[in-house]
Amino acid sequence: TQLLKQSPQFLSIQEGENLTVYCNSSSVFSSLQWYRQEPGEGPVLLVTVVTGGEVKKLKRLTFQFGDARKDSSLHITAAQPGDTGLYLCAGAPAGTALIFGKGTTLSVSS
Amino acid sequence: DTAVSQTPKYLVTQMGNDKSIKCEQNLGHDTMYWYKQDSKKFLKIMFSYNNKELIINETVPNRFSPKSPDKAHLNLHINSLELGDSAVYFCASSLPGVQFFGPGTRLTVL
């Protein structure tokens, strides 16, 4: 059973377009994290959302945590080739290890 | 400068061999991890150590044996390698809520 479901799995867009990636669960999380992984590298933490309904912005990236703390979204405005990578959401069900979604592979072409 | 480092970066070996991957972190964190990322990019925790003590073992075959000689090192030894062990292995260390990943070791078993 996949505890964190990410969609879409693949996304290929042109530079300048907007996109949204979703991370959904039937379980409540105390927090969710978003990581970005570039080829040949380890994942790097982008943001942690903690409060239901919370919105965090990181330049052109906007992260939202659902009111019920079961889902999160990542919106990228005016995507650039440098945004290309694997985006992973992750969360730790109470008292357990961090689990990851299966990721969204984003390709932005110029 | 490197926060979490792993060696080797690439490892190609024959089935049945025994191999080790080394990990070191200079962040002063108490907790370290090993993750396995499969060909579909799914990242799954294998082990977690806190202050040299094993705290999580996620149903990993006992051919995999982690060893933590001190708080800054967590090595992974794999006996009798199988084709299905081919993957990228990531070491990580963490503060509460934040994980820092190494660059990964790509293991190919022929």
C-alpha cells in the first residue's frame, strides 16, 4: 500500500509554463516535506509544511499543506530548465521513519 | 565541506560477491540512515541508527549489515550480492525533521 501518492508521475513542459504536483494520503501527517533530486545527486530538502492550510513560498515555488493535513501540493510558476528534476514528497507517520512518495519527474525544456 | 559523503560513487560487481559502502557525515548529527532507491526512483528506508544504535530495520534481508563505528560513520556491508540488489543507495543524517542526503552509490550487480 502506497501511503503517499504523488501525481503526476511524469511532467514535460515548456519554459514559462506553470505546473502543480500533488501529494495525497488517506492518513494524517504532522508535517510533510518536499525534496528535489537532481540526476546523480541525493534529494535536497526544499520545504517542510507543518500547519494545516499553511502556504509557503520559495521564489517561484509555492507549497501548500491541506487543511486536514492529508495532502500537499507544489506549484511552480513560470518554470525554468533549472527546475528539472525529481520532486519527492515525504512524511513520517507518528513515531515511524520518513516515507517517500514515488516522485514526480519534471522536465522543463527551453 | 561535504556534509554527507559516500564512497564509492559507483560499484559494479558480480553476483555472489560481498561489498561495502562507506558513509561519513561532518554535521554532528546523532541519527544516520541508509536508503535504497530502485530503478523507478522509489526511495525507501533500510536502516536508521541513533548514536551508533540500530533503531529501525525495515525488513531488509540479513545479507545487509550496517555498522556504525562512531556517530559520524555508518557503513553498509552486503553479502552474497544478488541481481535485485542493483540500485542507488543513499546515506543520510538528520536533525529532527530535516534529512541531509549523501550523493548516492550506484550499485550494479552483474
